[in-house]
Amino acid sequence: MLTKVFGSAVFGVEATTITVEVNVDKGIGYHLVGLPDNAIKESNYRIAAALQNNGYKIPGKKLTINMAPADLRKEGSAYDLTLALGILTASEQIKSEHLEAYIIMGELSLDGSLQPIKGALPIAIKAKKEGYKGFILPKENAREAAIVSGLEVYGIENIKEVIDFFDKGTSLEQTVIDTRAEFYKTLDFPEFDFSDVKGQESIKRCMEIAAAGGHNIILIGPPGAGKTMLAKRLPSILPPMTLHEALETTKIHSVVGKIKNMGLMNQRPFRSPHHTISDVALVGGGAYPQPGEISLSHNGVLFLDELPEFKRGVLEVMRQPLEDREVTISRARFTVTYPSSFMLVASMNPSPGGYFNDPDAPVTSSPAEMQRYLSKISGPLLDRIDIHIEVTPVPFEKLSEERKGEGSVEIRKRVTAAREIQTKRFEEMENVHYNAQMNTKHIRKYCKMDDASKELLKNAMERLNLSARAYDRILKVARTIADLDKSENVNGIHIGEAIQYRSLDREGWLG
């Protein structure tokens, strides 16, 4: 007897439906074809034990299983449940009247219990699009898949529940989620709040500007100055995610299996990889491509602490994603694309010893060591960072103050108002949503200066020896400062403040 059961494979952040054809014939043998990997080839051992422990068995006949399309590589253990049900129905141990109406996925334990899978959300989206009635999967993934409305989602704990559902008509508990209600669940008090930061008012102002315009930022300061503390609080002042952003972000985290027992992600992600990370782990890839840290940071913040300690090759592979806001990974037989629109926040010491420019600390690094340390950050990478700010240690008087600073909620209101101005400004443009995404054409159109502002910028570039790369960056940041002030035009005050945020362009830093 021939039976068809349907599963799904995830490539990039999109799913492809897989048809599992099971044929039982005279003879003895177990033949699994259709480019399965080792995890799928080993599934017969897990399936045999799971069925035996629940009163069923793999028939002692010739089993031929094809996973179509046969030229598409399949990987992972999530097809165990799909294969098991195909074997049971093909050998007429259970009925198969409604089997083809469902996408079925799950990894089996030897006792028949189900382990969570990866990519439940993109699979559910594809199932809904192709008109399937429902999706049967492990209980830990049910809330994630139930985000998709109009699709019956059943989270199960043991294979016996599914067998009884198809064979005896017993009911399964459907998981139902109000997607909009999930989306609007927000934390009134963020875990990391700017009210915890003592002093550092100028740095907080700089972080507010970066958040308002989506600008990449680098913090330069000695150890203990508060760079990491400030970076961790940046997501708390970013505008709330839109429903589209939340779905996009949840899909990416679903692909790598980070959405267990969760519904929709409504908080912007914050990723902070260690400086020993490889380029594949950062950007994504591998034999079976997976999203890297920059895609997991999509719609959120990627924090690279101690930037010069990262391998130069690792940093260089970020240049294209920072520009295009997506990562394309090509293999001989397929290409996958992951979105990667994130804010880059980096930190670094001003010198190998960490205390360059500190009058109270001895200089322990030679000029050659300084140059070698700072040259680890290439000019093209620095081109993509709009704001450079020096962070100085907080004096004792500020640390001992009991009065709390301004909280993230208040700052976020101003940031959101500025972003709304930008959304309206760029509403007719497809790939530009905030100031950091402006190209030269947009800068000329939206950052017009009067004669006094032009003269100020000209004098600053000449006296401070600012590089040519600083010109457009200063204008972008000035446009954001003007938006925070609700000013239609960019004037001298905005230009003057933006000039302060280009420390690394000055002569004596990176040469």
C-alpha cells in the first residue's frame, strides 16, 4: 500500500513542503531515499523503539520511503513523526482518511514522546499558504506555530495522541493564540533601564540620537567607564516593533530553535557575541546554512564589545550586510538570504593599555602599539559607523548620588516621535525608513544647510582634520538631531552637535 504524509523543510527563513511517500511491498528491507542526511537515516531506530513502546511495530516487509522533491537535501530529526505515521498507515495499522490534510513534524524519543523542532513558524506560514487544514507538532512549539491564524495547530506530547487522533477519532487540544494580544504585551519596566546610569548625560544624549536615527555607534573609553552598561540599555529606548517586524524577527529565531514555549517576539533582540566568534557564526552559513548573530540581531542591536579584539577577517564580512541589510549565502545548488537590518553598537579601549588620553593614568603603550591596535578597525568598516563618542569614567560624586537619572520610558517617547517624523518623510521610499539609511541623494535633499551652517562645517573639517568620510555622516546625524528638536531644517546648532560625534576621524586617532 502506498501512503503520502506531509512534512516541511526550512531553507533560509522560508519553508518548502516535503511529501513523504511510504510504500509497503512483499519482501524484506528498509529503503529511505530523497537525499536524507544521517539524522534522518538513523530515524528507523528511533521509530522502531517508539512504536514498540506504544503497541505498534515496523512491519517485517519491504519498506520504500521517498522524500520528495528528491533532489532537495533534507536534514534533521524533525521528520521522525512524519515517517512513523507514514509507516503505520502504509502497513494498515491505522486509518489514513484525513492524514493528507495536515503538516506533521516532530522528533521522537524512544518512549514515543516528542522533542521540539526548529522552524515551526515558517512551516506554519507555508502550511497556511498552501491550504492545509492543520499542523501537528511537539507541544513546546505549539504557541510559536499558533501565531498563524486560520490554521489548526495541535501541540502533542506523545505519538500515541496522534495515532488515536487519526485512527480512533479522539480529539486533540487546539492551541489558539490572539496574535495581536501577544504583540501588544509589553514590559512596563525594562530589565535594563537608563535610570540606573549615574552621570554620563552627554553619552545618554548620544545614545538617544543613535536610537532616533538608527545610527551605528562606537563607544571609546577606558575599562570600567560604563560602555557595556550603556549598550545593554539601548534596546529599552528603541521604538516598539511593528507587527511585521515582530513576525520577521520571530521567524529568524524560530529557524534556529530559540522560540520554545513562546509566542510572538515583541521585544527587540540584543545580541552580544564573544570576540572569538568565527565569521560563519557571525554572518551565517555552514554545510546546512543557518542564520548568524547579525541575522539574530535583525530589528534589534548587535553589540561587539572590545571591537579591535575581533579577528579582522570576521569584521570585514560585516561590511556587505551593514550596507545591504541582508546576508546572501550561496552554495553550489542553492542560495539563501537572511535579513540583517540591525543597529551596530561597538565598544573599544582607546589604546591596548586602555588609558590613552587619561591624565591620571600612565601611558603604557608605544606609538607603534597604538597604531597596530587602532588599525585593526578598517576604514571601510568605520565608514559604516555614524557616531563615535568618547566615554569617560564617572566621578565618585556622581556615583554616590541617590537621585536617579531620566528613565528609558521618557527617552523612548522622544525617540519614537523622531522616528515617526522620519517614517512620514520616507513613506514613499521602499528601502529607506530612517535617517541612517539615507544615501547621498537623500542627504542632499533632506539635509540642506544655510550659509552659516556650511561655513561651520567647513571650518570644523579643516581645523579638526576630519576625513572626507565624516561629511555625510555628520549631516545624517544632524538631520536626526533636528528631528528630535522637531525642526524642519538642519541649522548650525544641529551641525555643531553632530561634529562632536566623530572622534575617530580626527587626526591622531586612526591616522
